[in-house]
Amino acid sequence: MRLFLVSVSIALAACHSVPSDWVSGTVYLVAVGSPSEVEMMRAEQILGLLTQRPVKRMPSRQLVPAEEHPHCPSKAPCYDAGEILDDLLRDPPTDTFRIVGVTEAPMSAAVARDSIAFARHHERALLYTTASFKQLNASSAHDRTRQILSHELGHTFGAEHCRGPCVMQPRLTEHATIRACPLHRKHMVEGLLQSIDSGSFLAAVGRERSRLGRWDEAIDAYRRALLRSPNVVEVETALAVALMARGRYLEARDVLDRASYYSPRSPLPFYARAGLYASQSAPARAAAHLESGVNRDPNASHAHRFAGVLYQDVLRDDDAAIYHYRLHLSVGGRDPEVLGRLAMLLAPTTLVFTEPEVVVVQYDNEAGLFWAHAGWGE
Ligand SMILES: [Zn+2]
Ligand SMILES: [Zn+2]
């Protein structure tokens, strides 16, 4: 970790080269429930070191009443990590770089029972529990907090788990390394160097607010992102989707037309327009834009899957859906959902469920027999 911190500090020291409008933002620290004051001070100190930013405390938050979640460990009551994370993001201060929740309560997440920590990619909140800290002495607890915070910050910077000896390895063990592998060190350095006023940071804020259904905040963040970095077609499309969610169709169309003008090869504005016309009961126009999107999409397998689902679920055109599902197969796609949907559309009797681990789909076309394993047992 020392090496990592040195490299980050060097990178931060080189900030002369970054634009003068670089804004560091603040790391906010929140007690969720009643974590110990010792842990809060530890987190405060480590976060200051790791992020090289001011760390401020926010008023503590109540734990939402323990409930049984489908993914809870069976006996003890536990708290839903995803819900707590969303609660941390309810009304973040405008200068938020990250919001860190600390709790002592056991928690679980959809992806893992008995979670120690949780964060979503490219979102600003992270959370950990000290429930597993009981046997640790002060020095080990310090190491564990440092490991967890580095790891979860990595996730918020978009890092996936890592096989190597790396702070992003998925399991927390006593001897887990606190260094990052070269790939993830790069992730960390770039994440820590972000200005909260940059186009990419604001675009991520827009996605975060969209996921939470806070459309007006998302629209504001996307618009500010586009002022900093104009003509980013992904951001323009996301802005249009947020505008549509608020019923602002004319504005959405303007944004999409402009996006297509500057990025004529991108399928994204066409997909969004397909959604727009579908929601306005104009299926023919929706289909035309959908096909234009598919024709531009470099990922044919994904494009035909997407088109098939949209035809089947939204435009209620099963023949067109079958046509695109077949094309998905012909370009090498073997998405289990596509196989399942195609089998259902063609002949429901060919769908075989083998409980509990596997769904097997037999699909007999001139191309042959396909087997799809949708493993919830893996
Ligand atoms: Zn992780
Ligand atoms: Zn790694």
C-alpha cells in the first residue's frame, strides 16, 4: 500500500499539468447505526490518506429496520447493503466526491450473503461493516479498514475483481495484499485524479441519479457534463432517456438529432428514438429507427438480441422478434434468454426445465440443436 500511496501522491503532485478548474470535492463519512467512534476516526484518517481530499462527517443515519431479504443469511437479521447504499445517496452535498457509510450491523447484498462491504461501479457511495472486526487487534483492524476502503473505492472507479495478488481480489483474507496490480493501480490513480467538475465525473453522476430515478438531477448532471465535454454520444443518449422519463419528448428528440448529427455512425440515438416512438404509439417509426440502430451496431449479436426483445416486449411483433433472435444465433450469439424466448415463440414444448441448477433449451432448426445453461447453481 505504501508503494500505491506513493504513486498516487506523485500523480497528485503532478497536478500542475491538469486544468486549473480541477475541483477535488469532499469525501463524506456517515455512521449508519452505531459503529464505534474508534472506527469512524480510523476511516476518517485512512480516507484522507487514500483520497488526498478533505473528509467531513455527516449526521449519522438510522439503520432501516432489519427485514428478511431473499439473500439474507438464514438466522441472524441482516440489513440490505443496496438499500443502505441508496439511502447514502439520497441527497448528497453538491461537492461530493465519495460518500462512505460505516456500520456495525451485519448486512447482505444480492451478490453476496454476509457482505463485508458494498459499492456500485461508477457510483459515489461505498459502505462497509465492522461486524467481522470483533477479534481483531487495533493494528489488524487498521489494515482491514484500509483494505476494504481501497477495494471499494476501486469498485467506485469501475474496477472489477482481480485474480492476482491485488487489493481488488474478491476475498478478504488475513494476508490479503494491500497493493494494487498494475492494471488496478492505473484504475486507482485515474479515479483519484478525477475532478468532480469534469465531464466524465458528471456523466457518472448522471447515471447514478438516473438509476435512482432522480431524473431532474440526472438531466442537470448530464447537461453539465456536456458543457464540459460536448458531443459525447453516450452522454447525449443518456440525457435524452432521462428527458423522456420526465415526458420531455421534444427536448429529447432535439438532443438525439444533435447526437446523430455529430456521431452519425452511433446506433445509440437510433435505439433511443426507437424507444421514444414506441412510447408514443408510433410502432412503424420505432421499428425504422430500431433497424437503423442495428445496422450501425458493431456488436451484431448484442444488437439482434436487443432488437428481438424490443420487438417482442414493446412493439408486440413476434415475427420481427423471431427474425432478430435467429440473426443473433447466426452471428454466433448464444444468449440463454434469446434461446429461451425463441424456443417459446417457435414451439413452447421444446423448453425443458431441469431443476434446480440448469435450464436446458432444445432448439431444433436447420442449424441443429442448441443447449443453453442458465446456471443459477454456479
Ligand atoms: Zn469487491
Ligand atoms: Zn488487480
